[in-house]
Amino acid sequence: HLERMYSPGGDDDLYDGYNQGSGGPGFGPPGGAPMMPPPSASGGGYGRVPGTASLRGGGLASRGGPGGGLVSRMGNAPVQEENRPMTAVRAAGYTSAGPKPGAVFDPTGAGNVARGPAPPLQKRADNSPEDMCREVEKEVNALIEESALLASQKHHAGALDRAKEAGKRERYLCKQREQNGLADQINIDLTYSVCFNLANQYHTNSMYTEALNTYSLIVKNKQYAQSGRLRVNMGNIYYEQQKYPAAIKMYRMALDQIPNTGKEVKHKIVRNIGNAFVRLGQFQDALASYEQIMEGSPDLQTGFNLVLCYYALGDRERMRKGFSRLLSVRQVNADAEDLDQAEGGDVLDDDGLKQALRERQKQTQKYLSMAAKLLAPVIDKDIVAGFDFVGDALRLANQPTLATEMQIGKALFFMRSRQFDKAIETLKSYERKEQTLVAHAATNLSFIYFHEGDYQSAVKYADIAMKHNRYNAKALVNKGNCMFMRGELEAARSMYHEAMGAEADCLEAIYNLGIVNKRLGENVAALGLFEKLNSIIPNSIEVVWQIADLFDNSNQSRSAIKWFKILNARVETDPAVLARIGNIYLKEEDEASAFHYHQESYRYYPVNMNVISWLGAYFVKNEMYEKAVTYFERAAQIQPSEVKWKLMVASCHRRSGDYQLAFEIYRAIHSDYPDNIECLRYLVHICDDLGKKDQVHEYVVKLRKAERAMEQPGHPAAQAPEPEPMHQAPPQQPMYDENLPRNHEQGYTAGESAYEQSLVAKAGHDGKSGGPQKKVAAGGVDDDHFADVSLGDDLLPP
């Protein structure tokens, strides 16, 4: 405890003479009573020495009651230790008595106040305009970030909506700052970001006009020092619109804005200029751009484009130099494959860097392979020498795999040019080389022998390929094809199943397996395979045709019509498809639709005899003989040796009432075919109707002679089968299978059925439906010889 003891009246008493009288300077409160002197020695002893207090208002601050002066301890007032001047140590919380046991240090005197939770923070008053603008600016930034995130996730429509909303909020922000006198706080960078993001989203949504307008607003604003570079984006938009001159203009204007330090950016812009010149066909100008890049900072893509330009110009010497320059481009990922093999057990085997290296390596292989395959056939006058040059160049560039592929490519070139001997010779040279190459060569050899019809050799080389790689799907398919052609359908199906097991998406195996199931009569299994194939390659017309044909063979006419119409939408001018749809409508007894599709088929292919005969018979049935004549005359032109077409033409003229023209046609037919009994009968009829009695007798005599000759044994006509009765039901149409050997050469012919063929023959007989044919008696003419004019309903398919 800080305390000092003083004797009364001593020299060391700091308060000696303190407030001795009222005449001296007053140290008490102004207007207060005189202070009491210190207690005398006879008092109850001295307490603690009073300390000094600060002067406030010209006197000592009293801590006593309302009296205003210091109250003596010896007076009548209750003793209060607190009623004394505050000392310096007391203000800090120190006392001479010391702290009580369990007391808490509380210098501020807050201990007497009831403790509790802190009072809640006061709510901030309404934001000031500056604070409100700051909040809106945060919203704009958030919208820009959200738009960019959606664009990276390929949600372009949502990204555009956010970009538009950000633009609206940014304009509102600028307006509020101008109205509140905060124009100096307008964020130019924020405006740039909003406009750039909006233009970019317009571009990704193919709204080219809006994107160009937005980019123009940015470029024309002088406040954006680097905005001129955005002309590259404008050039890209013009490039996508195929406005290549405007794109070149924008690229060159952007090129002027790039400083010399940005060489990489400059080279990319120059490459874009070269690409635009290629699109315009100006290869010399494109060469200048590409060569500029190859001299400064060569890369694979530019080197490949340069080779393409040399190829387009046909300059062999420059092709060689360009290919060599392409191979000389340094690739940092050349040993990426070796790195993968060396670190096969590394936990970071699939890290992002290695994946990027693999992608770059694939791109490198792609460019080099495409350039080699493009140049090899044309880089030299001798094709073999060209392939050899490219292969040697690849080996010197440490690309042995590509060099080997070029030799395989040489064999494939021979195959495409049908030089099978050279192809076989080239492929056989790999039999004693690397096993992988042997498998490739054997697969191609099997393919060649299969197309040459040498199935034994094809199976031999397919087995060699399978020996090196049992899961070679192409070799399995080749072997299955050979078994299919031999008629070993079950073995072929087993091979196709194994090929699908080795490669689930092997299209050839799936298609061929469907054909085998179709041949075996398992239409449901075949339909399932073709529908699976249709989901993989929906634009394949062969697959769609197979599905429609299976539905037709299963008598599901509605589904067959649906799929044939899908096929017709893709091959609109295929006459066979149109005629097939017409035949299906015949099954549905819809003659109007059948007539429409047959007529469309005839319009695209007017030499199909089945379609011609059907249309002619259709008009005969509907008694439109003048129109039927057109089709029968066309049939007579196509098959001039068939007398039935000429008889049909004459019959149509006779039924239309033009007897004289019919008589002339019958006479012409008789002169060409004098033994034709049918023609003689109609000549007898026509002459009798025209009143030519002398000619009637002449043709009757000839008719007798022809009938007697026909009745004699050994006559070709006597041995011919009897004509089919008109009332006989048409035979069922056989199922068409394009894989049968007899159908490989002739293909599918619309309406090809025994019924339609008999229909044509019956139309030429002109017989009356439902009754026996009337014969002309010798020496006379049947009075009702025109009763056969009406044709029966069985003339047309049901």
C-alpha cells in the first residue's frame, strides 16, 4: 500500500496551511463554506494521508454530501470513507485496505450493475446513396460470374440471360451515381466487363448481329485502351458467317493493336488470316501468312495448313519441303508414351499434365498421318516412289509407327485402285515382321480374298489375324462372312456373336448378324438387332430398309409403311421404295394410295416392267383405255420381242372404239408372228365388225391351220402349260432376300411377284372373267365376240 505518515504541523506535511483561512486564495468550491482544518492530535488519530485531486472549476471536487465542504470524521455526520478527495491511485482502483477476499477487480465501478447479455447492435439507418450503389455493384459482379460459369457448363441460354440482367443492373448503377453526384465513382472496368461478357454470350448463342454491335460499342470507346484487340473476336464472327474479306480486315486491324512483345498472339492472328485466304481459294496469299509463322514460331497446325496449300497448288517440290518442315517441328511430348510406360505404377499416372501430353501426342499423330496419306499418292509421278519417300521421311523423323502405317496405306491404295496383286504382295511382306503388323496385314488380306471370292484364302488369313489377336473383331467378321457365303449360317452367327463380344459397337458384326437371323427366319431377333443398329447410326438407309422389310414380311403393314416412308424421306427419288410402298397399300386395299406411289415410281424410273404393267392394268380396269395405251406402248418399246404388249395396245384401241387402228396393229402383229392364235382370233373379230368379209375368210383359214398345228404332238405351243384361269387365286408372293445369290445381280424389283406376272399375261388374253374362253368356229364368227370387253376384278391385286 502506498501511504505516508505525517506528524501534525510537520514540515513535510503536504497539506500544511491547507485552507487555513478564507481570506487566502480559495481552493474550495466557489461559494462554499470554509473547509474544516485537519483533525487535531487529540482526535481519534490520523487516517490515510489524503492525496491531491484535480482542479475542476477552480476548487477541489467534493465527494461529500450536499454541504459542499469536506466533512470531518469527528463531526456528527456519519463516517463515509468515500467522502474524501480522489487520489491518483484511487482512480486506478487501488485502496489502502486492499481487495476483499473474492472481490473482482472493477476499476470502472460497473460491478454494481446487474450483468446480462450485451445489448443488440443498433440497426444501421437507411443506406446512403453511396452504400446503395456499392451493393448494386456487387450484384453486377455476381451476375457476370454466374454468366461465365453457365457458359463454361455449356448452358448458353442461361448464360445469355444472366449477361443481359448484368447489363441492365450496370446501367441502373451508372444512372444512380450520376443522379446522386457520384459520377466520379463510375467503374469503367465494370462497364467493360459487362459489355464484353454480353457480346461473348451473343456469339456463343449464334446471335452474330447483336454480338458485332456490342463489340463495336466497346471498340469505339476511347476510354478502353486495349479494346482494339477485340477485333479478333469480330473477325471470328465474320469468319463463321463466311464473310471472309470482312474477317481478314478485322484480323489486320487487330494485328496493328498488338505490340511487338505479343508474338504468340500475333502469330495466331496471322494464322487466322491464312485460314480465311484458304477459304477464299487464294492459296498464294495464304502461303505468305503460313510461311511467316513457320519462320518465326513454327507449330504443327500451321505446318499442316502449309502442306495443304502446297497440295492445292500441285507443287510437288514444295510439298516435299513442306512435309520435311512439318516433321522438323519440335514436339515436347515426343516421349510421352515412354514416360507412361516407365511410370506405369505411379499414383499420378492419370494426372492432368499427362492427360494433356497424351492429347497433344494424339493431335501430333493425327496431323502427321493425314499429311502423309494426302501427299504420298501425289508427291511423285510414281505412286510407289511417293509412298516410299513419305515412309523414309517418317523413319528419319523417329516415327516408325507412322512409317509402318504408310506401308499399310500403300496396300489399301492398291486395293481401292483394284490392283489386288500389288496389294497382296505389299501385305505379305509383313508376314515376317512385328506381330502387330502381321495382324493388320492378315486382316486386310482376308478382306481382299473375300471380295475376290477366294473364301479358303480369306479364312486362312483371318485365322492368322485371330492367332495374333483373338479379339480382333474385323478378323472375326471376315471369317463369319466367308462362312455365310458358304451357307454355314450357324457358324457365321457364332463368329458374329464373338465379334460383338470383342467389340460391342462393331457395326459390321451387328448388321451381318441381323442378316443371318433374317435368313434363318428369326425375324424378331433380326428386328431387335437392326433397331439397335438404327439407334447407333440413325442415318443409315440400309438399316432402315431392313427394318421396313422385316415388318412387311411379318405382315405388319402399318409399321412397314411407316418405316418405308421414313426411308422415302431420306431417298426421295428411289423408285423401288415408292413401288414397295404401293404394293403394301395394295395389301391394305387402298388402291388410290397404291396408284399414287406406283405412278411416282414410274416417274423416276420409267422402265420398270412390273410398275408399267400394273399401271396399264389399273387403267384398263377403270376403263381408261387411252391412258393404258401409253404404258403398254412403253412396255412394247422396252421388250420388243414380247408380243403380249402389242396385243394389249391393240386391245386398248379396240375397246376405246378405234377399230381401224386396232385392225392395223393386229395386221402388223400377224406379219411378225403369223402363228399367233390370239392375234388371228382378234383379226377375225375386227374384220367381221368392219364388214371385210373376204378378209374374214382368209384369217379363219389361217386360224384353223394354226390350231391344228398347235394340237399336233411335238409342237412347242402344245407342250406349253395351260394358261392360268382368270378366277384362280394369285399365288403368295415369295419373300425377297437381298442376300440370296440370285438377287445379287438383279436386285430388288418393285412389285416382283408371280401374281403380277400372271396379271400381265391375263391382260393380253382379253378373256371374259368367270367363264371359259370362246373359240371362233370354222366358217363363221361368234355373234357375241365383243362380250369379253369387260375385265374381271381379279385383274388387279386385291
